[in-house]
Amino acid sequence: GRPCAIFCHGSSRQATMQCLRGLRALASPVRCTATMQTRGMTKDQMDHSPLHPWSGSSMPPLRITEMGSEILQNPLYNKGTAFSYPERDRLRIRGLIPPRRIGWDIQKEKVLKTLRSLSSDLSRNTYLASVQDNNETLFHALLVDNMEYLAPIIYTPTVGEACKQFGYRFRRPRGMYISSEDKGHMHSIVANWPQPRVQVIVVTDGSRILGLGDLGAYGMGIPIGKLALYCAAGGIAPHRVLPVQLDFGTDNEELKKDPFYTGILAPRVKGEAYFELVDEFMDAIRHRFPNVFVQFEDFSSNVAYEILRYYRDDLCSTRAQGRDPVCCFNDDIQGTGAVTLAGVMSGLVSKGETPEALSHQRILVAGAGSAGCGVAMMLAQGMMKQGLTADQAHANFVLMDNIGPLTKSRAASLNHQQSRFCRSDLKEGMSLVEVIKEFKPTLLLGLSATAGIFTQEVCEEMLVHNERPFIFPLSNPTAKAEVTAENAFKWTKGQAIFASGSPFGQVTMEDGTVKNPSQCNNMFLFPGIGLAAAVLNIKQITDDMLYQASIAVVNSLTQEDRDAGRVYPEVSKIRDVSLNVAVAVGKVAIQSGMSKLYGPEHALHLRQIIGSKMYYPAYVPLVPRAGMHDN
């Protein structure tokens, strides 16, 4: 950034001019042959120039305030044995780590070797947590390079068991813990967070963790796991994310007896007092991080919709003058719905139809909680985008709970979201098989958190009415899946279009054909949505953004994916999928005036803009801030 002079001392005029032409060519951001020629330098001249592009690292250094052992204790900066010798001197860590420099590749090899030596995914999850607590860069690099292997370990299905043992496994705090005892002090508590420019927050109250119910403060494993995926899959830098646990008590009596439980031993706060606590937290977040993207995660159905509606629809700003809206998203409601929509449209393409055939589908949803209703609403909105009215779209659905289908006779006991899908043509208390026989659905979706309810009779009945039935058991973790991939394919004679919430391995049929189950995983959506929100400073995540995000996932599949029977891309391609989703969401944000930073003039280059902002884990040179050497 400083002006400089170069003296080619002792050279002829001709050599000096050749030297300067070479420097000008190297300074150009685009070093193509055409550029060289327009600058008066042919490719042949460039090949014979004494100056060539430097082959070393051009990564700018990061200036830090920590010194000595403080660096080794900070996972954002620690490189373990990979610090260069000049770094060890200038950062005052020479002698604090072993003398031999063991670099990046061997560090990754060591972690992978250790992981493969462990006997269970839970122990692998614990070990990876220790790696993350020690060296964030190494942790996220391993995820990027081994996403297909590691994603099920750091998130579903392993994260459910990890949450159940969170207190026993707890070693080092990560994120923020805000309890009902902090009422009236949340602004000052949020100010304690050391990073000033947080872009993405994942927050839970632990009231409905996956299919495991109320896990109270043990739910913190969910935001931590989600944000690991935001960093590795979505390209959000680790110091820009914040996991939050809202500890407003628990009604799980077993937790209260657990000597290792990390939460407060009080009944869960409910009603108006609960919403006041949530609003105080959101107000504190709004003031400390005005452009943050907030993801609500695993809130119970009785509060999830109200919280999302209040903040998404800007009711918070209209009811309290002077408060800015918060860009927010509920992954259980919106994310699960949008990624399921993508899988359904992708499956239609694999059947030889088009995504527009969505409006002709008949959909049976087993599970009428927040996730089940969210999926149904997202699919219904997709149908409305294709020309159906709201009534026509809702008529294509049957939602069931443990009592039976949602019917008009039960309307008084149902919430607003459930009542949209009430039917008058089905009897109360009908079984799943009875509903399939009468309704004849083309899609069967499981969001019931009840293992095994898609029995052989259920799957065979789906095949009676469909040449290729959709069977999506979406409940997590694996132990809660409505049917396994093996049984779904076996009971439908290999004809099922299958996707599940947790991963299943390949299935070999009796005739030797191999089926590749797809995972209907929200990680195909939420990292890209968060990336777009962070880069463009989006004001609100709209339904149109979610629809276009679903289309982006569909378009991310290759013909090779479809030939292998997949309805979602391979997990190993997740960063490309996230970029596609972010671009799709960003374009809608620009078109609708929802971006605070970018306008229509940037739409053409949006992929380059977003791609250039994606974090990629690598060791950055570290230097002390000016004055840090003074003692």
C-alpha cells in the first residue's frame, strides 16, 4: 500500500525497460496473453523475461493482540506444531511448542488416523470437539476435505446422542448461555462476547431437540454442530458465528436428577414470561449485532411459529417503535420444508417429469408438529407458485398425528398452522394404511419421530397406487426413522424414490442392483441462506427466497447423480451447492430491495462477489499489532 521505487542498477536501458514491462504485467490482476500483448509484451517475451510470478504464498498476515501462550490457548489462532520459525520468534512462542515443524498435511493425517481408530461415532464426535477447541482452522479444513465422512459425526445422527451426554462430555465452554435468571441483564451479557462482528447466530431453547424432546441446556450441542456446518459448508468464518443456548428451565425430570446437568434446575418458563425473555434476548442481539442473521433451532411447536412470525413479519418493529427488524430463519419450519421441496422436485425430474408436476401431487405427512406443518406449508407454497389457489393446494395434503388425520371435527384442538390442512372427507382415528387406501397419496413423508411406522403393509400399499412412490422418512436421529432404506426398497421392489433425514448406506437388491439412498439434509439449504444473508446484509428471508433456494439445490444435481438414483447432490459437493443457494437467494434479495449492501447493478457478478467472501480454512501468517512488543 506504500509508494515504492525500483532501481535497476547497472543494467542497460533495454534491460531496464524489459524489467519494468515485466513488473507492470505481473501487477495486472489478469495475466492472460491478450493482456500482455495490449501492454506491448508478447507471450514469447514474457517467457524470456527475468521476472516471473512468485510461487510462494501471497496471503496477507493477520495482526493479533495475543502473544506467547495466549496464542496457543486461542483456537482461532493456534496452529500447533505448524507455526513457522519466524512466527515463533515474533509471537514469542519459541520453546513453548516442540521444535520440529510438523505441517498442515501431517496434522490432518494424524487426526483422521485417530478418528478411524476409535470404536464409535460418539467417541469420534468427542475427539473432534477437542480438535475444534484446540485448533479451529484444522478442524474446519478437515470438514471441508472430508464432509461426507465427518458431517454425520458432528451433526445428525450422532449429535442427538452427543446432546444427551452433553454434561458428562463438557470440557470447555463454547458460545453463550443465557438463562431466565439473566432477565433484565441480557444487553450487558451479550456485550461480553469478544467478537464484535458476528454474522450468524444459531439459538435454541432446548425444548425439542431432534426427536428427543426437552433436553434443556444439553441442547447446546445443536447450535455448535450447525455452526460448524455454516463455517465448513457455507464459508462463514469461525469468528463470525455465535452459538446460543437459552436456558429457561426444563420439564425433563431425568435431567434434573443428572449430577452433570449444566442447566438451571427449575421448571420451564411458559406463557408471556417466556416470550418476554426471548424478546429481551433478541433486543440485545439487535443492538450488539444489527446486521446479524439469526437461526432459531429446535424450539417446540407451541412457540416456534409465534417466534418466527413475530420477528420475520416485523411485528417486533411495528409494536415497539424504533426497533429495527431482525433477519431470522427457523430451520425446522422453513429449512426442512425447503429442502424437502427440493427433493420432491428433484425426484419428479428423475421420474421423467418436470418440477411443475408438483402441483399434481397428493401428499400424506405423518407428523403434524412444527416440522410436519412447515414442510406441508412449503410444499403448498410451491404449488401456489405453479398456479394453484391456497385452497386447491391445501386440498392436496393430509396431515396425521398419533390420533389420526387432522379433520374438521378436531379443529378446536388444533393450532393455526394445523387447521389449514383440516379435512372433512376423512374419518377421525383412521390408521395410516386406511388413509393411504382412501387418499391414494403419491408422496409419503415421515416427520413423526416414531420409528418403524412405515411398515411393510404401508409401503406395499403405496406401491399399489404408484408406479414409483415417494417415501421420505425424515425424522432424526436414525433411531427415530419411520423406515430404513433397506426395507423401503425391499417392500417397494426397488421402485421407491427414497430420501431420509439421517444417512443410510447403499442397498443391494436381490438382483444385484445397487440403490443409493439420498439424505434429505437441511445442510443443503441453511449454509447457503446464511451465506447470502451475511454477504448481502439481507433484511428478511422471504418465501420466494426459500423457493429459489430449493430450485438451486435441484439444479445442483449432475446427470451422474441422477443416474445413480440420487435426488440430492453428493454431500462432498456441499460448498458448491451452498454457493448456488446463496446466489439464488441473493438475486431475489436484490430484486426485492431486501439487500442493504448490493443493488441491481451487482446482480450480474453476484456469484463472484459471494464466492470471494467465502471462508476457506488455511493457516494465515500471524504478526503482532504495533506496540505489542513493548514491555
